[in-house]
Amino acid sequence: METKKKVVMTEDAKRLNVVFEDFEGGMRAFAQVLNSSLASVSRMLSGEQPIPFEVVKTICYKLGYNPTWMITGQGARRNKVEKSGKILIDLYMLETENQILRKRMEVMDIKLKYYDEKIEELLKIAGQKAG
């Protein structure tokens, strides 16, 4: 008898579900906006699949969501930007990408610090066993 693995919905998936609920259209249209397959969007919404950087970027650019909120859940959900003129939109898109990359770097810095601490612990243990 095959048992299905229980998937716990991640915070990222919960935020993606909020975006989908705000979206005016069905899942097929949502998948088209995100440049993803219907199956992939379904897995992302359920938490079975991580949300790729390109999808987060597309949600921020095309749907006007705040990258900080998309990545961390903090801050305003939507960006309030005057969208008049191509230069303003281009600047907005660059700022959005910059915010996304900064948040990703913060997460990577936290992970790196954690791994450095674990390596130090293992080196101490190895030194004690060798001595």
C-alpha cells in the first residue's frame, strides 16, 4: 500500500496563495502570467515545489507586489508606485530586482553563518577525539 507524503505548506506558498486569490482570473491565466506550467503553479501553491526566483520577480514586476513581502512576509503587500513613463517603470523594475537580490543575500548570509558555526563545532569535536 502506497502512502502519500504529507506536504506542509510553506510561508512562501501561503503568500503565493494570497497573490493567486487577488488575481483576477483562473489558474491557467495565472500560470500564463507567471510563464509557468499549470502543474508547476499547482505544486508551488500547495508547497510541494519551491517558488523560483523568476516567478517571484514576475509577480513583483507584472502584478505589483512588494519583493520584501514576497520573500519575507514583512512590509506592505503591494508597491504603490506611479506608473507613468517608461523611465519610471524601468527604475521601479530595477529597484524591485535589487530588493529581491538583497533579501536573498540576507538569507544566504544567515545560512552561511549557521554552517560556519557547525563546522567550528565539528572541528572542536574532531580535535577532542584526536587528542
